[in-house]
Amino acid sequence: MASIFRPSVSLDLRPKVTCTNLSTKERFEFQKKSLRKERLNLRLCGFKANKAQQGSVEGVSVIEEKELNNITDYGVVGVHHVGLLCENLERSLEFYQNILGLEINEARPHDKLPYRGAWLWVGSEMIHLMELPNPDPLTGRPEHGGRDRHACIAIRNVSNLKEVLDQAGIEYTMSRSGRPAIFTRDPDANALEFTQV
């Protein structure tokens, strides 16, 4: 089944190494290494620029580089999952699986928690649906999801998603800034943004 996450026409925009055929642990390690390198390069460039502004042209000392690497001792590597509350798991799975095309991560502990739920893959991250009472009001929320708490999912084609939502009769709003992004809500009024990358 073609979905917004797996278009029927295949375009390989991914790097040569992908996470799709890796175990959860291997995905985590791959992400951790990639993000660590990216962040170090960004910090190092910024640090070198600051040193150049201060009149130092020798670069970064070993001690300064160690300090730069240890800005967060606990090692932030990325967002692992976003937890969303739902009133009816089956109704939510209908939306997330059958309309958005997400797949369940069978390796997650669905049956070990004291409530019903499901973990769905979103690229190499996940959405954790939890069937629990929602303390938030379901009515009176902003019409535009960008003005509410929301999770943002990167997609390749906003126009294709727009067609999927139109066919399913699901309301949405386009980004107010004019960028290629669309906002909608799941059956429990959780706001979702889909931005084209």
C-alpha cells in the first residue's frame, strides 16, 4: 500500500546507510553516532568562529575540545518517541495505520504496561499511543494545530498528504508562514504537523 511515508514511486533521497533494516538497538546506535558527529561539527565551527573573533587563529586546544564534547554529560542524541493519549486505541490505529500508513513496532512492550497502547514507527523514531484518560479539553482548541502543542513529522510531499486527507475527509490547515507544511488532528484532537523536507 502506498502511503505518505512510502510513495508508490520510489525516490532514493536517503543517505547510503539507512536505518530501516536495523534492529531497534542498531537504529539507536546509528542515530547516536550520526547526531553526535553533526552536533560536534556545528559546535566546533561555532567555537572556532568565536575564537577567531577574539583574535585567536590557532584553533581549538585539546582541553577546549574536551569541554566542547562534554557540554551535556548525559549525551542527548535525539527524540526517541512522542507519547500521545487516545480514548480508543482501535480508532486511533485506524487513523495512524490506515490513513497515515504507519507501521506498528512489534518489538516494543505493548503488553507490559498497565494500559493499552501501541508503538508506531515514524522513520527511525516512534509515536507511542496510550489509551488513557486525557486531561486536556478536546473542544476549544485552536483551529490551526500550529498554535497548539503538536508533534512534527518530516515528509517528502505535502501535496500527496493533502490528497490522502481530502479522500479521508479529514480537516487540515496549511502552514500560516507559507512553507510546505500541513497541520491536522488525530481522532483525539492531538495536533500533528507534517513538514516537507
